[in-house]
Amino acid sequence: MRLKDKVAVITGGARGIGKETALLFAREGGRVVICDVDAQTGQAALEEIKACGAGALFYKVDVTNRAEVAAMVDGAVQKFGRIDILINNAGITQDGFLTKLTEEQWDRVVDINLKGVFNCSQAVAQVMLNQGRGKIINASSVVGVYGNIGQTNYAATKAGVIGMTRSWAKELGKKGINVNAVAPGFIVTDMTSKVPEKVLDLMKEKTPLGRLGQPKDIANAYLFLASDEADYVNGAILSVDGGLVL
């Protein structure tokens, strides 16, 4: 039980990597607070988490809305007394080549993937500062390190997440708060279902392990960074990409 009695807030926790992480954390003894913009899917995920025997809450939250984020954080503290772990997992893609990318596409991706991480981290960090301990883990991406055709907005936000991660690691590390990021490669989720099959096949060929990642691969990385085993890991960007970029 690597997370026994620890309280984890997971954004984008209703599906994909977020849901897989919530279930894994519950099985490892954690108490889980998930948030998502999809209330129906979120409630269904909540029931699965509770079936693991874990204490759990669901909040319908748009991470770009600071009032909704604050209400979730307050509710988690009122229910469980503390927040030990924040997984900033929520994110979207709205792809397009530079010359065709709309301002709306740019703004929406930046708001959720970058400002959303800032909003949630700022709210939870104050709780963790009062506790003198905590773990903040951010979802970056391999494209945030190396870029990708047609993903100007997404790559920019994921590179920004890396910059925030390293800045916060320096600011908060001395206060007992570890801040790290995971940079997934191509993972089989609803997000990658929009990618043409020939592109996914190419990614498989380029990956030394010969396959795309599964949500559990990222959930396991989150678990390590959230656990006491990673107490001396701070400011790291953990690539989980099957060796794609070697």
C-alpha cells in the first residue's frame, strides 16, 4: 500500500490516463479526489474507484475556472483534512498547422493545458505549504521536449509545463514539496484516437519497444513520483515513451 491514507487530487480523472491513475492510487491505499468537465463520466469513474474500497470524491471542474478549482480544493480538505498529491493530468489537443491554426484553437489549448496547471497548482500548493509536505506531478509530453508537426499550441503548452515544473521545484523544494513532470510518448487514449492510423503505425516502428504506451504505463510513473520512494526526486522530467526519442 504505497499511498496508504494519502490524499490525491487528479485532474482529468474521469477517463484515460487520469482514470487509470485514480484506480491505481485507490488500490494502493490512497484517498482520491477526481475532477473533470464531464459529470456523467466522472460519476461513473467515482463508482469504480469506490468499488476499490477507497474514500473518493468527484467534482465537476473546468480547470480554467479558478472559483471551481478553489471549491474543489476546499472540499477535498474539508473531507479528508489534507492534500498530499496533485496530479495535473487534464489536457486537450486542437491540432493544426501554423498557417491554419485559429486563435480560438490556440487560446483553448493554452487555457486548459497551461493556465489550468497553474490554477490547480497554485491552489493546492498553499495547502501543501501549510502541511510542510506534498507532491505535485504535472503532465508534459514528448512533444513538449522535441516539438511535433501540426501541434504548435500543444507543444508550446507542454514545454511551458516543463518550465513551470522546474521553477516550482526550486521554489517549493525547500518547503518540503516535490514537483516533477511525466513526459509521455504516444499513449492509447481518446486523444490518440484522433491521430491517423498510419501515423500511429509509424510511431510504433520508431519506438524500440515496438508498441504504443498504455494508460497504465503513465499511471505507474505517477505512482512512483507520488510515493515516498521518490522523496529525493525533484524537478525531474520523466520520459515514458518506450524509447521513441532515442
